[in-house]
Amino acid sequence: MSFAAATVARMKKPEVFLLSDSTLRTVIDSLTPDELEMSAPAAWSRSTDPTLRDIVAAHVRDEAWVPDVLEGRTIEEVGDTWNGDLLGDDPIAAYDRAHDRATAAVVAGFPADLIVHLSYGDYPVDEFFEHSAYYRTFQAWSIAHLVHRDIALPAELVDAVWDLVMPQLDSLRAINVFPPEVEVDAGADKQTRLLGKTGFLFD
């Protein structure tokens, strides 16, 4: 699938998900063992005093769930399959394996009218992809920023997320999906404006 060839108008939500997921993978794959031991913001995790290793663990679990979600399985049906330590001795390799399985599940296809069962409710599959794309896009930027690494999000991802988020930004902010807006210069590039509008532009 060629993301570069897709216009925002034609980009379907599964494609936005895959692009956001591959962007996050690029960031996670770049992390060093020392960086995995860095402290991460408490807001990123339910763990006490989380490290980036804890954040990667959460992403491994998130990726591991994707095939089950796309099969329409419930939390009760999956049970404790993805509980416990999924990282082993090589956290990045564990993440890559889970990412590969998630990608394969999306590419293999699923019913267009599928209702998926998430921890916060039942939703049409396209909404699952939309929610997941937001999460992955902003996590990619945030993790890279935390380890002091410059990141240019793919322009087509910025455009797609902008078009998905902006019409419902106020309602998403009202349910605490996004923090308060951060003012940016009027002439800032679109990535900076997206990060500012969604409150993800921070020092």
C-alpha cells in the first residue's frame, strides 16, 4: 500500500491507522537500552513511576490486541492472554513482532460493518482505527520529544489526523482526549499547528 499516493480525501481510516502505527514503530525502534530506562510522564501510564520500557510494554499489549479486536472478540473471550510480561529480554523485538501481527490482521481484512469491543465500549471498526490513529500519532511525537529526537511526522499523516480531529476537537477535549490548546505562531507549519491545537506541543 502506498501511503504517499493517497490523498487525504481518499485515505481510509485503516490506512491512517497503518501509517500512524508505522510512524510509532519508527520511533520505538530507534530507542536505545538506556533510553528505555528513562522516566516517562505519569500521565502516560497506570504504573507507578513509569519508564519508557513500561510505555513500550503498553504498546506491545496494544498491538497484541489488534488481531483479537478485528476478529470481534471481547475482553472476556481473550481473558488474560496478553497480561504479564510481553517484553522478555528484547523489548524492541517484542514490539516489532506484535506490530507485524497487528499489521497483518489489518491488511488481511475484516467486515466493514464490524462492531469491535473495546475497554471503553463497543464501536464501529472505523472508529477503532480513528481512535488508535490519534493515540499512535501523538505518542510517536511525544516519545521522540522525550528522548530529544527531532521527528517530522509524515505530511499525509498530519493532513489526515488534522481532518479527523479538527471537526470534533472541542468535544474530544471535553472528554479529556486532548489537553488545552497551546498557542503557536500563525505562520507555523501544519505539524506544529496540529500539535498546538491538540495541546501536544510542550517543552
